Amino acid sequence: MTKVQLYDTTLRDGMQGQGMSLSAAEKVRVVQALDRLGIHFIEAGFPSSNPKEEELFALLEGVSLENARVCAFGMTRRRGVAADEDDALRTLVGSFAPVVTLVGKTWALHLEKVTKVSPDENLAMIVDSVNYCRAAAKDVVYDAEHFFDAWADDPGYALECLRAAAAAGAFNVTLCDTNGATLPAQVEAATQAVVADLSASHPRIQVGIHTHNDAECGVANALAAVGAGARMVQGTVNGYGERCGNANLISILPALELKLGYDVVGPERMRLLTETSHFVDELSNLAPDPDQAYVGRNAFAHKGGMHVAGIQADARTFEHLTPESVGNSRDVLISELSGRGSVLQRAERAGVELDADAAKRAVERVKEREHRGYHYEAADASFELLLRREAGQYSSLFRLESFRVITEKRADGQVETEATIKIWVEGRRHVRTAEGNGPVNALDKALRSAIMDLNPHLVDIELTDYKVRILDSHDGTGAVTRVLLDSSDGHDSWGSIGVSQNIIEASWEALVDSLEYAFQPREARVGN
Amino acid sequence: MTKVQLYDTTLRDGMQGQGMSLSAAEKVRVVQALDRLGIHFIEAGFPSSNPKEEELFALLEGVSLENARVCAFGMTRRRGVAADEDDALRTLVGSFAPVVTLVGKTWALHLEKVTKVSPDENLAMIVDSVNYCRAAAKDVVYDAEHFFDAWADDPGYALECLRAAAAAGAFNVTLCDTNGATLPAQVEAATQAVVADLSASHPRIQVGIHTHNDAECGVANALAAVGAGARMVQGTVNGYGERCGNANLISILPALELKLGYDVVGPERMRLLTETSHFVDELSNLAPDPDQAYVGRNAFAHKGGMHVAGIQADARTFEHLTPESVGNSRDVLISELSGRGSVLQRAERAGVELDADAAKRAVERVKEREHRGYHYEAADASFELLLRREAGQYSSLFRLESFRVITEKRADGQVETEATIKIWVEGRRHVRTAEGNGPVNALDKALRSAIMDLNPHLVDIELTDYKVRILDSHDGTGAVTRVLLDSSDGHDSWGSIGVSQNIIEASWEALVDSLEYAFQPREARVGN
């Protein structure tokens, strides 16, 4: 089987994405997760004198990795400076990282407009820099920036840059579609030509591919290059990166390993794919994309009776590969949960034991509530509470007596909101009033102030999203409001739902479900 | 230039996405937006006896479209039933839609495990169904479900199904990668073979492509098929669809038109791309993906001084195409509406005359409000009011002194809401209190009761939808609530927006805009 290697640049190019930020310690955890997944090269960044990067390289030096080699990233030497006098290059060769990745120019437009360097001097910069790193016994990757634009512009010069790097001893030259301009057919043609040219003069050279997602073709471009002979793919976890992101390794890996038959990380490690993707999302404080290829919560979700029946007859009828092969699981959507089997399956996943009667009641309850406008697809917490109530495994945080919310826009234009709630907790009555920047916020604050003493962990729970939608009523008695609330305790996240003609009442219901869900007795909470 | 046609299935396959739901009136607005963009075919769904679908087809029959043809979607006839006795087929040919799209089987595994139909009977089902629709003078698209799996399994039979449809008079056979299993190289090879085979026997047949994003290759698969001779591409706006979504037309269109040189909608219409993408997102209550290819807020965002300097020297250094060509813009904070050209264009469409100063002020106002979380793509009414205020062509219905809304959940479980407003109309003060089934409803009723006498047409105006989303604040001072309100007078419909930390205040703002919009002096209201 042909081997293809993966090169992860989540910690460098991925961090260019808007709002991305990881501490040095978090980056080490990413490195360890990627190593477990079997990634071959992990680019840690530039080992500069910046304290955060310095700390990262110091930490990484002490970490033993099973599969991955750490790469330090930098640029070819500056114009008019000898390689061994270029501070950045000296820092690179001084780092513990066994691999140095050097990015350099290949496109005349950039030489002319950006770096103002002649084509010949650019070649000398490449050769000198690779030589210098090789002399320090580093393995060198040459990243040919803007390669595909350069190729379209002047393929002869673009090739010369690659040949220069190869001749100076780089083990890999990587073709970068830096601006994301290129489409798969063009990537394929250029890569084929490069592989043919270089393999004649440097039979052991490895060609790599580095693509971006500006045309929503980042993954396909990487696959096209591999089809044309590239044997190393650069990308990031979940496609993080500036603009529209980098090529997504989480999608490239299963295509290469499971669909195209390359030897990349082996089928066993593939089962870590979903977990790795979600882990890095969580560390980055990003909600996993439910629709993400292979690893998303919806990637193997089935609606509609025909699909479910087909899957039961033969999973291949409606699934392009088995969810288990990438560590994902099949999801039967709750909106189609008229079936008892599906309720039992969900209950098992939530750790709720349902006997036959309770399952039957739960099915009836779901039907009746869906008819009233409930929708449990994004409200796993409310669904679990429904199951718990039917199973007798539900414990309530409090009993509501009444609440009142007042919002006032005063003559001076100021808006004020205050909520008063009256509740009973363990036989005692609590009356609390709180102001908020809106009615839900005021209710949330008043409720928390009443129950916080008994439930100090409440402080960790945050409402992360709130969505409202008006539904056509099923029975014509007026519009119904559906509120979806997302909450998180920093580790898990869950969704709850409320439905009422009154938005405040619907919000209250979702709010109470969200908090009660977090306090149900359970061994270990099973996420969705 | 070679022509390629686009076929949008947002309203059918797109609605299979989790949580997707649009009313019939909203679907009509999507159809109109897609028609303006130049989409050639718009699949509206199955014109069943389901009241919502019936309403949609009834509404669409009355809409005149410039570019698009409406397609009604259904299946080949049932097993053992004559085509003219199949209720679903009769409904299809009875619909006003000039195009009928029939989906049918091509894969033995499905015939065996799902439909339990013999290969020969399946061919008869295809032929009979196409014949029946042709006899009713419908143009027919044949959607070959699971085509690429069928091709891998038994290419001979897969081709037979296509030939049968073509021979019976379908003008198009579309190759569907229903499970999303297929990668670009396989799509290309199969499509090439199909085009070669069919064009010999049916020289006028058009081959289409319908792909999904399960391998994150939905867009690339569509492009690969076009490269191999397909001349129609099916997909959805923003890639909506079940599991990982359908092929994203918003990415396919610019690749075909601007990168590959096909004649699709023409360069002028391309400038509507970003606006159309965001409009459909907003209508669907989805936040536009900031990293989306071509149309995302970050798609042309530049970090780092080198990029900005490079862009200033020559935009090609760091941009794969000009943001203007797809109606996007380079500046992160400035959306497509805030350019002066776009403001003037919008004003003209709304019949508002803006002089140079007023246009400049309007641009500033839009920028400032977008910074605060406003978003005018689905709020045409609020945008027109903003333009009118700057143009001095605005007349106010009333002046607010204050309001107060109280929502109470009583000890007996009953929820009550009452609103009191104090307003001035033509020098007179009005104080009104009304109960409602929620705070917005109560405010609406109180306001209407105060101004109804002077504006009797208010009775015709209905709030048809209400959407709420929580936004991250731009300046860290807390979450901001954005309310979008859709209204209708039975003839036109329009959208308004309110933004505030307080949901009641935001709703009030959107409510007032919605009513005031309806009463602006104008010759003829121009919809969005």
C-alpha cells in the first residue's frame, strides 16, 4: 500500500483563524492528541524569543511522542544577509525540533510587489537557507508559497525554485495554494508535472501539498495532489485557518485511508478521528460543527422511515461508510422518534433505564409534545429530562410558586427589566428579585440567587446561545413560540427547549430544563 | 462560452437539514431571490395535498419569474400501478410547474433491500413515469438516485436506467451521489463515461450532477462532473441539506463563472451572490458562516501588515479574486450593504431619492449600526426607513413617551401578559393597555389600539414571523439580542429588525419599523 504522510499546521496556520488562541499548555495537549491519531509531522510554530512560543518549545522538548515529529517553522534568509547571520534561521536550527520547515517565494508577482527581490537572489535565498539547516542536521521541508499562482504565471521559474530546494537537500517540497485560488483540476495538472520533473532529478524527493478552502475545495485539492503523486498533505484539524480556513485533515484522513486505500495512520487509529476533532474544538472554545463531514453529530443522522428501514436492512443503502470506522455513531433523529426502539436507544445512551411501560409512555409523551411544537433534535437535555420523568429517575431542583417580569421603557428612553420569583426548595419558600438586561437574564439571575446556596456548581453553568422561533400553530389557536437554549459548564454542553404562546414562559421552561439537567444524578454524563 | 445551468433544491433537499423550516411565504421570497441571481431551475418540492405545499404552489403560480423555471419533484410510479393511476404522478402533472423532476432507482442493492422491485420492473417504472409526464407536456429531469454507487456496482444497469429515461423523453438525466460516498476522481470518470455513452444515442440530452458533502467534496464533485461534460448542477444555497449538507451552489457558481469561464448567470448577477447567501441564511434563522467561501465576512479578511501592504500594491498578491465580483468586500467590519453604490442601488429600488450628502450619511449610519449588530439583508423595511430618514422622506406614525410590559406566571400556573403604552399622535396623548399572549403581542395590541383610528389599514397587517438570535457583543459589554420580524398585508411582505441588550426593546423597535414601513408615502412599494 502506498504511504501518505500527514503534516498538521493547526498550531501555526490554524491559529491565523479569526478568534483562535491556545495557551502553550493547550498546544501540548493538541500535539499529544494528534500524535495518538498517528499524524506524522506537527508544526509547532516559530521558536522565537516570544515567551509563549519559547514556553511551547520548552514544553514540547520534554514530551515523548510515539508517531509525530515536531517541525519548527520559519522563512528563508532575509535578502542580503548570510544564512548563518540571519537571527531567525539561527533560532530555527537552535531549536530541538528535528524538522525545519522553510517557506519561500516562487511567484514573480510577489518578488516584484512584496519582497522586492530579484528571481536569482530568491533562488540563492532558498539554497543558502536549506544548506544552513541541513548543515545543522535538520530535515528540511520547503514550503513553496503561492506555488500554483507562480505555476500559472511562469512554470519554469516555479520549478527552478523547487529544484533549488531539492538540490540543497530538502527532503520535501510542498506546493502551497496560499491564496486558495486553485481548483482541483489545476492542482492535479501542476502536481503531476512537478512530480514528473523532480522525480527524474531527485528520485527520493517527497512532494507535499498545502491548500486552503477559499473555493470550498481545500480537501479536494489535497486529494487531487495525492492522486497526482504528492505523498504528504498539510492541513489543520477541522480546517481552522485564516479567511475560509486550511484544508481539513479530519476529512482528508478518512478519504485517503478508508476510501482511496492509502496507508496513512492505519484503520485502528481512524477510530480516534471524531474524538480528536471534538477535543481540539473544545480546547479552542468552538462548538463542533454538527454537519461536519465524518465527525459531525449529523454526519450519520437519519430522518424518515425509509432511511431507517433501509439502514436496518443494510447500512450501505444509506451510509457511505460505517460511523464506527471514524469513531462516530449513527443518530436516529428524535423528530422521527415515533418508534420505541429509538427511544430505548437514546435512553441507553443517556444512562436512563426505561421499562416497557415507561418507554411506551415516553413515546406517547414525545408524540404529544412534538404535536405541540417541541422539537428535540437540538434539545438533548430536555429529552433526557422527559425520559427521566417517565423512568422515575428525575429529581427537581425546586417548585415554582409564581414569577413576575416587568420591562419598562421610561420617558427618558432608559429600559429596565426586573424579575421576581417565588419558589420552594426543600420545604422553604424563597422570594427573590433581580434586575437583568432582558427578561430571561433577570429570571435567570433571580432563580440562581434563590438556589445557588444549595447548588454552588451553578456558577459554572453559562447560557451560550438562545434562539427563538415562532411556529405556525398546529390547532389554529394562535402562534406558538419555541425557545432553544444552549448551555455549557465549560466541559459539556447541552440544549434545552421551551414551547409556549408566551415567549417568557417558553424561555423560563428552557431555562429550568437547562439548569435541572445539570443537576440530575448520573454516573457520567454522556454527551450527544 | 459553454453554458452550464444551475438547479436549486434548497426548498426540497435543503429543508432536510436539521432544524430547517420555512413557511410558504418565506419560500416564495427564496424563489424570488434565486431568480434574481439567475438560477435556471428552482425545485419547489412535491405539490402534494399537504396544505403547506399546496399553499406554496398556489403562491408560486402567481409569481412571475425572470430567469427561473419552477420544478415539481416526485418519484417514479409505484410498483404495479399504471402511471396514470398513480396519485403522486397525477398530482405532479396537475401542478402548474413546467418542469417535473422524477427520482428513481439505479442501484441493485436498493432494488433488493429497499424497494423490492426487479431490475426490469424498475426500468418500466422509469419509462412509464417519464412518458406520462411528457404526454402532459412537462419537461422532465430524471434524478438517478445513488447513481455512483450503482455505477461502482454494475455500470451496465446504471447506464440502462439513464438510457431508459432519455429514450422516454427526459431532457436531463442527473447523476446523484445520494449517500455522498464518492470522491472527485470517481465522479469525473463515471460522468465522462455517461456523457460519452448518452451523447452517442441522445445527442441533445443534458447530463446533470447532484452531490452531497459527506466527504467535504460536494463542491469539487460537482466541478469534476462539469469538467467531464455535465451541464447542469444541482445544489442548495449555502449547502443546506441533511447529514453534512448538499453541494453548495454559492461556491459552485463563482468557480464555474469566474474561475473556469463557463457561462452561468453572467458577471453582473454574480454581484448578488453574497447578498443572496446571507438573505437565505437570515430567513432560515441561521447565522451566516463567517468563514464561508466567497461570501463569508472573513473570506477577504486580511490580517498582518504584509498582507495589507501586498493588497495595496496589487490585490492579486493575496486575493484569489476581487471581493466585489461576488458582492463581498475586503473590510471585515463593512458588509456588502455599506458601499455607497449599493446604498444608492437599494434606494432606487425602494423609490427613495438620495442626494450625495444623504447617501454619505446613510452609508455612515449603516456602518455604525452594523457595528452594533444590525444586519439589513433580511430587514428591507428597516433599511428603507433608514434611507428615508436620511433623505427627509420619512413620516412618523407617533412619538413614544413610555411603555411597560408585565408578564406574570401565577401560583395557579396561568400566565398573563399586559402592556401599557403612552404615545403622542398629532399632538394628542394616548394611554392604552392591552393583554396579549406574549409581551410582543401585548405591545402590538396596545399600540394598534392607540393608532388604529387614524390608520384603519393597520387591521390588514399581520406579523408573520419573529426570530431572535443572541449575538456576541462587538465591544464586550454583554450579549446583544437581534430580533427579525416579518410582516405582511396579504399582498406584500417585508422584514424589520431591532437590536438591543433587551429582547423586549429589540422587539419593540422591529415592531415599530414594521408598522411605520407600511404607512410611508410611496407610489408603489417595491419588495425585497
